[in-house]
Amino acid sequence: MADLELVLGLSFPVWIELGKTMMSISEIEKLERGSVIEFEKNLVDKPVSLIVNGKKIAEGDVVTIKNKFGLRITSFVN
């Protein structure tokens, strides 16, 4: 049980993958405040991925809570 307690205290980077796109260096160079980047993925009816330490572990829906974005987990990946 002591070994499990050590592991449960570890921290990992966690992020939500909303979408991806490819951009040339010249397109990136032109970005400025207010620029909009269109993703290849349609977010309207698709779940987003929850990535922990570089590995997809779940999918869910983007929600807003008190003017902040969050993720409602709908399924876990095996």
C-alpha cells in the first residue's frame, strides 16, 4: 500500500486536445492578436481528447463553469 501512496502523489502534464492543423512558417509569422486558427476537427458534435503525460486517457465534452472552460468526461480509453 505504501508504494501506491507514492504513485498517487505524482503530478503529470494534462491537456485537452481541441483540434489540430498544419500551418506554414509564413502563415505562423503573420499571426497577431485576434488571429483565428481554424482546426481540421469539427468540434460541434465530436468529443475532445484528454491527454495525460502524452497519452490519451479519456474523451469528453467542453463545458464552461464560471467563465472558465472545463471538460465533462464521457468515456475512458482502454
